[in-house]
Amino acid sequence: MVEYLTNELNRRLDIEDMKEVNWEKTRELQAQPKFVEFHKWLKSHGVKYDSIEYPVCFGKNGDLVGIAARRPIGPEEAYLFVPNTIIINDEKIMASEIAFIINRHKDVFDEHADAEYLRLMFFITYELTKEEKSMWYPYF
């Protein structure tokens, strides 16, 4: 199955001419304040990602934005380390200022089929309203 998916992805990228990195567009995007601040934020929180580059623009026009390896990455080799302190999870959500709302509406945030997703979206939406005051502001 993995081989099929890899082959299919490669076939589609070939058809859409998206395999090559557009370095000009990549450097323009990386110079934008949004990404400069994001990288500062990542490093200040101990994220390690020396083996990858982000953002990277792929295709003739740089229309596909993603991540690229800076070097060959082996099987089971870690290429990204994100400390638990900046991972948004249920523990952080339930320790936040909005936990009381989640607890009052168990039909939505606990019993609904999409409860986990709804808790996460509610938390992110709340954090977005805080703008620069949110710890995760550069991430959003």
C-alpha cells in the first residue's frame, strides 16, 4: 500500500510539474515577516528541525508550499522535534480559560462524534481572538 501511494504521489507531482523547488519564490516566502517570526518562535521554544526547510515553494510558479529535506533522511530517523510545552492537546485545553465552557457543554465537547476535533477548534478559535497575547500567535 505504501509503495502504491508513493508511486501515485510521484505520478501526480510529475503531471502537475510540482517536484522541483522554486528557490526564488521560496526565498521570497521565507523572508516574509510571518515566517521569520514563526522560526524565531519555534527556536525560542526548543523546536529542532535542522534536517528540513520550511516553507519551500514547489513547481514552476511556486504554487505548492510545503517542507523539503535539506539532506537524505533515513528510515526511522527523527527530523523534527517539538517539545510537549508547545503541543496543543486535551490537557492544555482543559487547563485553559475556556475549560469551564467545555465542561458546561458536554453534549458538544464530550458526547458528540467530533468532540475531540470540536474542543481543538474551539481552543484555537479562542486563542486566535487573543491575537499577540496568545502563546501560539506566531504558529497561527
